[in-house]
Amino acid sequence: MSTPDLGLPMTVRADGLPARVRIHEVGPRDGLQNEKETVPTEVKAEFIRRLADAGLTTVEATSFVHPKWVPQLSDAERLYPLVADLPVDLPVLVPNERGLDRALALGARRVAVFASATESFARANLNRTVDEAIAMFEPVLARAKAEGLHVRGYLSMCFGDPWEGPVPVPQVVRVCRTLLGMGCDELSLGDTIGVATPGHVTALLTALTEAEVPTDVLGVHFHDTYGQALANTLAALQHGVTTVDASAGGLGGCPYAKSATGNLATEDLVWMLRGLGIDTGVDLGRLVATSAWMAARVGRPSPSRTVRALSHQEQ
């Protein structure tokens, strides 16, 4: 009797879902910024190259933040030139004009700013109110657009805040509209502490549509604290969202939100999308091998269920 091939899911299309999803890979930046030990620059570069080789077309490379705040990414100037030749989009985070200067000097063409939907997190993360933080980004956005850059706006705490609890939907909509009005080309809606559920996701996306925020400028960024990341992603896909943030191997969390667990694992996302017949362009086998390789470099098994099932953590 032959052994069944369990390497890929059966494909069963569901009505009302997009034909293709763009995965915004955040592992090298959001995933590694929380590591206790700094990952060597050459390992980061190899990680990014392997992710690109697996078919990911957007790989967030690093952050031009002050080394004091995120020492794990203090090698941005050394890292970016090592991967700049790759034929993929390599967004970088720029917290202020100095960060933008550093990114521009290296030829970066896609940048991201990081805002909050709640006052408490804005204080914890940037030591500013929500409106003060947005005002800080205004000259960054103006210069970035003048330079012809693509600008992504990350919005944290869209669903829940560890200090304030559930976040009112209109509050999130207001900040989204403000960021778009300032020139953001794309918004990533972050469930920073992983408390969202599918109904909440649908309610926020519906409110954004009613507020004339186009769905095609939205991405979603879910954490799996309560095991809801894939369910929330499916709710977003049903609403028409086609950009999903994920982190290879499930690396990462949030250094300013202690209750947050890892990001949605890219492999778990690809497995679900393959089963739904949604194209991503990603080679799952290569991606799993990459995350297993990276898990060995950071010294612990990948939390991704798909990585564990397909590789058994073999290196």
C-alpha cells in the first residue's frame, strides 16, 4: 500500500475570494527585531536572499531606527547593500527624517512609517500622542513622496490595546483616513496583541469601506496570540483584501507590547492559500527549508505548525 503525499493540501476553491494574494514578508525586520541575540549581518542577508528565492516578491529588509531603540537592526547600512540587487521589493522602516535620509542614501525606493491607533501605545512606542506622532511623520511623508518613493503606513493596535482594551472602530478609521490624506500609498492594519476575531475584522473593514477608504490600499497584519490569525486573514480575504503581512517561520512579536506573541507564520498562510486555490507565487518547500535554516541560526524551533509538519525541524 502506497504512502499518501501529505506535502501539499487539496485545493478547493471558495466563492468570493481573490485569485491572488501578495504576501508582505516581514521576517527580516519585524521578525528579527525582537531577538535577544543580534543575528549577524551576513545571516540576515542570506535569509533575505533565500526568501526571495522562495518566490516572495516583497521582503521587508530592515529599519533605519536609532540603534538605541532597536539594536538588533543597527546594521541597516551594512545589510541593505548586500541585498539591494535582488529583483524584489525591499521596503524599509523609517521612523523620522534622519531615518529617511539614511534610506535614501542607500537607494531605497519603498519606505514605511509606524503609527498607532491608540494614545497609550503612541506614548509607549514614540512618547507622543497619536496626533503628535502623525505630525512627526508629515515631513517624512512629504519628502518621501517628493522623491517618488512608495510609502506604507503601519497602524498598530487596530483591534485591541493592552492598556485601553478594545479599540473603537471609528478611532481606527480616523487615523487611517489621516494617514492616507498625508500621502501613504498603502496601510497595514495591525492586530499588535493578537486579540482580533473575524467579526471585528469584518466590522473594521466594512467601516473603512463606508468611509471611502479603498480596500486595495489595505493590508492586514495579524498576530496569533489566541490562535485567530488565519481565521482573521480569511475574513479579510472575504472582504477583498489582497495584501497580507506574514513572517517566515512565525518570527517576531512586538517589543513594546509584552503580551504579543509571534506574527502569523508565512508558511501557515501559504498552506491555507494553496488549499483555497489562491496564487501567491511562493514555493512552499523552499520557504519551509528557509525557515528551518533560520530557526537553527536563532537557536530554537520554528513555532510555525507548517514548518514543523513538513520539515520536522530537520536542517
